[in-house]
Amino acid sequence: MTMSEPHRLLIIDPDPLLRDSLSEALARGGYEVAVAAALQDAFQQFLRVRPAAVLFELAGSDGPTQSEGLHLCRQFRALPGSEHLVLIAMSREADAEPLLEAAFNAGATDCVARPVNYMLLQRRLEQLLQAREMTRSLQRSQQRLQAAQRVAHLGDWRLGCRSRALTCSDELVRILKATDDTRVSTLTDLLGWLHPEDSSMVADAFTTAIEQGTSFSFECRVLSGDGKLRTVQLGGQQESEELADEPTLVGSILDITDQRSQQAQLRYLANYDPVTRLPNESQLDSWLARHTGRGAKSALVRLGLDEFRRVAESLSREQHNELLRLIGARLNSAIRYRERNAGPGGRRGRRQDIAARVGRAEFSVLLGKIDDVALALDVADRLRSELELPFEVGGQRIYLSVSAGVALYPLHAQDTEGLVRASEASLGVAVRAGGGRSVVFDVTIEEQIRQRWGREAALRSALDDGRFLVYYQPRIDLMAGRVAGAEALLRMRAEDGSLVAPSEFIPLAEELGLIVELGRLVVAEAIRQLRQWQSLGLVDRRFVMSVNISPRQFQDPHLFEHIELVLRNEHVAPACLELEITENTLLSDLELASRLLEARRQIGVRVAIDDYGTGYSSLSYLRELPVDTLKIDRSFIRGLGVNQTDEVIVRFTVQLAQALGLRVCAEGVESEEQLSVLRALRCEEVQGFLYGKPMPADDFTTGLMPHGVSREATHGGLALADGQAADDVIVLEPEEPQADPIPQQSRPLTG
């Protein structure tokens, strides 16, 4: 639990073992805990600690005599300023409705069952205390308005025991909203303001007090003159005056409507989502605990809204909340329809299915009395289908894609926590498979989770240990006969020194958001390396360093600010840096395209479309967007010399690029035959294993040195810098496709 300062708790329990174990568990959760063994010590501890919440043992009801726990609860609630105090009753009979009703009527905020599930209790406490703080914050914001109003809400009265004449204070009249036509001058008048269900009880209390001299104090309801039902605390006792004409009852009426409303609001916020008005995760956990505790067979469906962030970005805050409300209403409608059509096996009059909001874009549905996997999967598909029907919000039609994870109790889990975890894991598998599907939990998913945790731990460990490297692959200018640039590629070294395939860690880094930090490191290192090559005179200002930018990196609002800062610090011209973005990414995100336009205008960096030809068929964007280079995808290059269709596509792309004034680079060139075709098609640049595989910076630097290994200039004599002698020029040897080697010396990325 994360808090700015620990909340203080008071635990009142006569059992030392239960008291100490509960105290230790809550202390580990970040709470500051005080304890009291006996009820008579409770108030002394309360006044010393001033806790935010009190947990007390609630004994069962004993006939007409109320338990000490209920009496204690009323006393705490009656203290000044206790309207926000969280009172949690603990009882082995927490499921007994009469006891629950008595506890809530006494002022309890919540009830939990013994033995206590510490995890659920901490979640309940967190929800209740957060709701308490929200309510207190709301109340503080209204203090200025309340200062102009009467805040006492306390009226007093005097009643003649024989005459039944009643004298009321002005505040009591104000509470009742009485007028001259509705005077309150007799006991009968006062009883006429009461709710019909409470009037006989109040009349009996007055009669007993008059005849026997007893006192009374209880809550009752009044129907005020403005038509509103208000809750008041009514109390009275007989006053003895020797010189009085008759015995007199004196008492007060305290308007506690707002206090009771705040307590109800506190309970509501602790148990329900304020936007959808569905139960929240804490409430669902409680229901699951009761369900599994009874051994009732059930299924839990975890529903996730695919790409909901993108949908939400197109909506205003009001429209966003309206969409969530509609989703909640549709879920409720769907499960009620299932209950109505459940057949003779379902219980009538008792709700078996419960929908809850458990995350920003996730919901859970508890399906009662289901022990069949096929049936649970069918219900999950039906729920997804309902949510994938269009929603009308703000005059626009919104479509959602929904994924579902399904787990059954006790088939897939033996307790509440396991059931939740299994449904979450199944949902994760559905999302990673592309979304828009339902997945039922099985043992292979559990193994996938363990493997994923292992990969995530290895990824974070590599980042902490500096085991990420930047490799460089040359780009060759065929027309000018020189090394035109290099593409910076991220590599990860395992603990044993071997290289991890990019396909194993890049998607995971993207999903976890670590790609943003890694991307910054790659940009900084690539520009630093370029500046070093420039300062050594190994490359000139025509040499371009290209860096891949992932879709997740564009969510970083400071991406271009960071790039501009690194360029400035390293004294590298912006035109020497090229950002590579895949075609699908560019065309599926209009905001990204707009930001690219602005970044290119402000910074002056180059832009290349990577994997060109694998995306959309429309070519109009080439006229609209700030593109400098097209990189033809390797899938088309692979067929050159053997596949006529690929050759036609490459020829068309080269001609199109030239007509639009763009450079074109062929990726994945691995054979002399491919190179020959590209040369005939007058493709300007090539990149691939034929000229060099991705290599560490030291190896690339060695290749750039004039005294490096050279061979016969069979490809036109590659020149690296102006004025360099042809005999001294290095030509990077063609390479056969192979895995990246482990360098003996390489410079790790550091933060």
C-alpha cells in the first residue's frame, strides 16, 4: 500500500492471538496500528491515537439485549467529528442478515467475516480510506458555502407532562421546515411530522418517559415541510424542578441527514465504481470469497476492451464517462437476460451473475452455477458480442473490440486469488494473440506466464546491468560507390554472453513500455558514435545514421525534444539523422504523421519509411507526408532474379521514388544476383548481409579505417570520404546470412 503518510488504525479485540496477528498483518501493509484488549480501554486509546479506522469484534445478538460491540459502535459514531470515521465490525456471523443490519444501523461502515482474509481486508481498508479521503476533500471544498448556513442542525424542545404543551426552538422549526400554518405547539403536532412507520415508536417512548421518568435516544425520520425525508437523532429526559407547575420533558432533535448520507456515500464509493455504478474490484473480491468459501461452482470472465486508449483519446471526458456508463448498463442487461433464460436449473429471485469494473478498460463477470467449460466459453463469447455492438455517444457511432479470459472454480483454481489470476492470465493470452477472442485457462497458459515472467526479469536485469548494445549495419550508395550510412540496431546480451534474438525481447520491451527508455539510449548512442566517426574523419556530412522509432516511443511527449538536445550536445547536423518508421505504423496513426511533420519542420531530421510495400495500397500519402527515403522490404528483394512479380514491384517502387524525388534503399540484399538486378533497376542504396551484417561499433570503425582489409573493387570501388585514394578504400566483404556474433569488445548502453 502506497501512502504519503501511514493511516492510524485501532483494533479492539479481547483475543490476544487474533488481535496480534491482525495487528502484524496490517502493520506490514503500511498502517500505524494501536490495539485495545477491552472495551473500557477503547475510548482511552481512541482519544490518544485519533485513528482513521476502528476494527472491533462484533458478538452475536442476544435476544433483545444488544451486544457490547453494537453499543461501542454507536458511542464512537456519536463522537463529534466521527462522521468520516471508518468503523469495521468483525464477526463469525458476518453473513447473518439481522446482525449485518444491526451493525449498519449502529453506524458501522463495513463488516468482515472471521477468520479474516488479510489480503481482502487490506483491499477493503484501502478502498474505504480512499473513499473517506474523497468525502473529506469534498466536504472541505464546501466549507465556505456551509459557513453561511446554520451548521448546528440542533433544535431543543420542552414538553409539559400533563398539559402536553410543547415549546420548540427556532432551529427545530427550521429543521422541520414548519410555517405559521403548520405550527408545532403540542406533542400531537410533533408526532404528525414523523414518518408513519416511526410515529408509534416515538409516541410510546414519550409515554414511557412521562409515566416512568425514563430517558430515550434514537433515530427516526421526519417528513419536513419541503417534502423531503430527513433523519434526526431524537432524545429526551424528564427534568425535575420543585417549583415547576408540572413535570417537564426536555430534549433535542439533531438533524443527521447529511451525516447519514455521507456514511452511505462512503460505503458506496468503497464498493462501487462511481462512473459505471457497477461493483468495483474490492466488492467483487468479497463476493468471490463468499462464493468459493461455500464451494459453489462458478466461472469468472475477465473482459478487456482492446485498443480502448485510442478510442478514449477521440472523446471528451464527458463522452468517455458516458461510454463507460453504457458499457456497464449493457453488461448488466446481458447477465440479467442470461438469468431470465437460465432454465429450470437456476434459482429464482436470487441473482447468480455479477458484473464489476476492475480496471480502466477491464470488467469481470462472475457466472454462478457453471461447471462446464463449453458453456462458460459460450457465455463469454455472448458477452463480447454484446459489447462489440455499436455505441452511440456524442452523435458518433463507436465500435469496440473485446477480449475475454475465462477461468472456472474449482476446475482451474482452488481459491479466490487463484481464480482471479487465472482469468487475468487467460485475458492476457487473448490480447497478445491479437484480441477480439475468448480464451479458457489451461496448464499451458500457466507455463506461458512463468516463461513470460522469466523473460521480463531477464529484460529488466539486462537494462540494469548495461547489457544492451548498439550494432551498426552499413548502407551502400551504389551510384556514388561509397558507404552512405549505417542503421543503428538494438541488441541484448544474455548473462552467459550470448546474444538474444531481437524478436524475443523487442515485442516484450514494447509491451512493458521499456522501449521508450531503450529507444532514448539507442538515439543517444548512435548520434554519439556518428560524431566520433565524423571527428576522426572517417565519414563526411553525407553519411546518414538511421534509427528505428517504435509506435510506443511516439507516446513519449519529449521524444523530439530529446533528439534535438542530443544532436545539439554532440554538434551533429540534424540532416545526418534519419528516423525509420514502418509503413503500417505511419498510416495507422494520423497523430503520428502530424507530429512527424512538425518535428521535421522544427528539427530538420530525415524520415524513412521502413518495410515499404507491406502496408496499405494507397500511395497518396507519399505526397502528403515528410518522407525522404523508401526502404523496400526484404520480402520483395528475396525473389529478385527468380520471381518476375517481385522484380516488377521493385522496378515500380524505384521509378515512383525517383519521380517523387525520394531516395530508395533495398533491404536484405544477400546475393550477387539480387545486386545485379538492383543495379540494372538503378536502385540508389542497398543494405544487407552481402555488404555486412550488423556489427559492433569497433568492428564498423575498423572497416572504415583506410588501412583496413581491402579487396578488389568488384562493385564499383566504394569511396568513404572525398579525396580518399581508391587503393586505400575498404569494401565491406559480402557476408553469408548468419546469426550475429558476440563481440570481444563492445560498448554497452548506459543510462
